Amino acid sequence: MPYNLKVSQEVKIYEKLIREADIDVHVAPYALWTAAIFSVLTRLKESKKQGMDLLKKMKLYDGEDVEGFKQKDVAELQAEAEGEGMSGIDPRYVINRISSALITKDTKCINALDILRALKDGLDQHPSITREDREKYFNLLALARQEYDEVAKKEVQRAFVYSYEESARTLFENYLDNVEAFCNGVKVKDPISGEELEPDEKLMRSIEEQIGVAESAKKAFREEILIRLSTYARKGKRFEYSSHERLREAIEKKLFSDLKDVVKITTSSKTPDPEQLKRLNAVVDRLVSSHGYCPVCANELLKYTGSLLNR
């Protein structure tokens, strides 16, 4: 039987094996997901399709569309990869390495970096892995870490933005006012001076560009937002910035971009001042209460993200 080739399913396999092994440890969010990325990558075969790499293939197999490809391409990718999934890393190897890592750790929490280190150490010690495969697997571990780095930054981004919820709402309302004026061909009234102004194109594009909305697609995107706004209004519901997934992501990315220097200073400061400490504690509380972290892995995430932002 071939190994599983879907990251989401691989995570479920790990969760089941951990329950069966009765491992008494808090596993940080995305730790098993990162390990699953590595495992699945070791089982995939390179595609001959132009523009297709292993990460794209992995995401497609897991039901995610990627640039230049859709789900309809999966069957063709599978057909060209005869015997795919018959080799690679075994799920039990990952669980054994997690268990090994726990022996050397005093804490009752393990994160993605702990697991990646444990997997790498295990490859060094594995007698049946060839030198060629070992080098290949080291490169795939690096790819898995890159994917985790992006998620880590996004996790902290969202927790920080929550601390600036009012700023996010203000930015959202401002964007909506300008989109409404743009779509209806009218001007925006300045709330302070009362002056009528042209819709703020610079503001709208600074938000839309965060999620890759091209210049040629901006009108369609804005109209889509306005339609969603009208639908909510007809149903007597309030249209929040979180009501539209892509717009929520754009607002958060824009706000995080504006806050980037604050985040860098706050997360990387060895001796935070009272205001920075207050901000850090609010972010940790948010990560613990709403994102599945414990105080240990939440603080480790902040330290790690701070190092990423300062590279």
C-alpha cells in the first residue's frame, strides 16, 4: 500500500498515533502540520510539467489551488508519477522522533522547530538511508521550515492585529467608504472638513495589493465587495472586515505591514519597556486563548518570529 500523500490526512495519522502512544505533551499549533509537509514531500515524485514543483504538487494533492494549476490537473499529475507514495518517510518514524525529542526536553510542550530538529538528527543516525536520500531529505526539511516560517509570521500578525482591532476596523471602514464611492461614481466626504474628495485610489490599492489583486482586476474585486455589503444589509446583518476572507487577509496584511517596525522592536527586544511588555502579554494571551498555544510555545513563537523579521 502506498503512503498517504495529503498533508491534512497525514496530520490526522500523527494525532491518532500520539493518542495511541499516550504521549503526555502539549503539541504547538502547526507542529504536526510542518512534520507532515516534510513527510509528504519525501513521498512525492518530481513532475515534468513546466512551473510545477514539489510544494505546488503537495498543495494541489491536498485540495488547494496554486498559481497556474487547478484541481483538474491532479489526475494528470498522478498519472505521470507511477509508483508515487511507495517510498519516503514513514509516519511512525515521525512519532518516534517526537518521542525521542521529548526525552531531551524538560518542558511538556513541543513545537515545529523541535520536531524538525528531531527529524534531522534522526536522519543523521539512520543506517538505512543512503547519502543521496539524506541530502534530499535535508533539503525537504528546509522547505518544510520555510512553509512554517510563513505560518509563524502570520500567526503573530493576526494576534498583533487583534490588539489593534480598532485600527483594523477604522482601516476597513475607510476602505469601504472609498470602494462605495468608486463603484457608484461619486465623491467621498471628508468627516472632519466636510470637503468632497475623489475616492482614495492609493489607499484602496495599498490594501488590494496585499492579496495580489491586479490593477486590471480591481474593479471586479471592489464590485464583489459592494455586492457582499448589500447582501448583508438586506439581511439586516453587519458587514465586518472578517465577513470576507480575502478582504480580512488584506486588511490584516496592510495593518501588519504598517506595524512591522513595532512588531520587530517588540518581539526582538531583550529588555522590553512597560508598553512593549503590555503589548507582548496581550499577544501571548491572544495566542493562548484563541489560537491553541500554551504560554511556553506562545513565547517561543514570538521570539522566533522576532528573529525572522530581523533577518
